[in-house]
Amino acid sequence: MAFGRSSRVKQRPVEPVTLKILVAGGFGVGKTTAVGAVSEIRPLRTEERLSEAGRPVDDLEGVESKTTTTVAMDFGRITLREDLVLYLFGTPGQDRFWFLWDELAQGALGAVVLADTRRLEDCFAAVDYFERRRIPFTVAVNCFDGAGEFPAETVQAALDLDPGVPVLLCDARDRSSVRDVLVAVVENALERAARDRRPVVT
């Protein structure tokens, strides 16, 4: 029996699962750049120019050419699959804005901690934050021009990370590179949730 076009069953549109991912790390490590590189929408940015008044509290060592800073958050979105959308929240990097982290972290599936090998100690606070709150995270070393390149195992040892924490190399300016990092964050979070035998909150 032949069916006409009008008798075909219409496919319902897929309702995607939306997940929240944090992009964290030290001041000037590339969080705003990473969110902007991968976002499929125009990213929301809350950047302000650095002022003389902030110099006593903002450590610019190693990022002397930086002229702006995120004062609240960055926001972007990327569709990994038809049924999976990530909302990205970039955290501010300076100590004086850390009070915002608790709000941004609510409901997050996982996080990526961006690291700069020239200032590796700047990401200790982010690593400690996610470890204490048991939020799964992946460390992504942003390969800045002129920065030393080290194997992932060396970075993992320097940061004293647990063996299950992934460490990747990336270029925060490159969409495909950042996308690969986000895929690793999701996979790590889901694997940890399965190990802990607890449902992932979406």
C-alpha cells in the first residue's frame, strides 16, 4: 500500500539537552578568547578597560600588554550535536571578582581550567575551587606564542592533579581546538557521574 505525502508521520523536532560548562583560569589566560572562538552566537562579554586605580590589586606580570579585563562573565553557546547544546560561562580571573564564582558554578556539569605554562601557578586557585566542590574539570594548556611546551604528564605533575583529570594542549583562538576541549570536559564529567552512580543534573 502506497502512502501519500499527507499520510507520512512527521518527525518531531529533537529537544536538545542543554549543559552548563564553566571556562575558568587565571587573569589573562585566554578565557574570553576561547569563548569567543567557539561560540555560535555573538558572545556576551563584560570587559572593561584596566585603570590606574586597579593596578595595585591586579597582577599584570606576564600580561603587561593586556588592556581589558572581564568584570562579571563571558557567555557563549555551542551545539555539539543536534541533541546536545553547551552554554559556556567564562569566569573573571582576578581575585577581587571571585565572589561571582559560586553563582556561576551553580548547576554546572563541569569546567575547563585554562593554563599558561609561563604562569602555571595562576590556575591553582581554579583547580582548588573545583576539587573542593567536586565539580569535574579538564585542564587545557593554552599554547601561547613563545611559551614553553611541556608534555601533559609534566603539567599534571606540576599542578598535582589526580590521575583522572585530563590535561590537553589547545589554542584558545582556534574553534576546533576549543571544541575538542569542551568535548573532553563533557566526556570526563559523564564518566565521573557514571563512576559515582549519580545522575547528571541538566
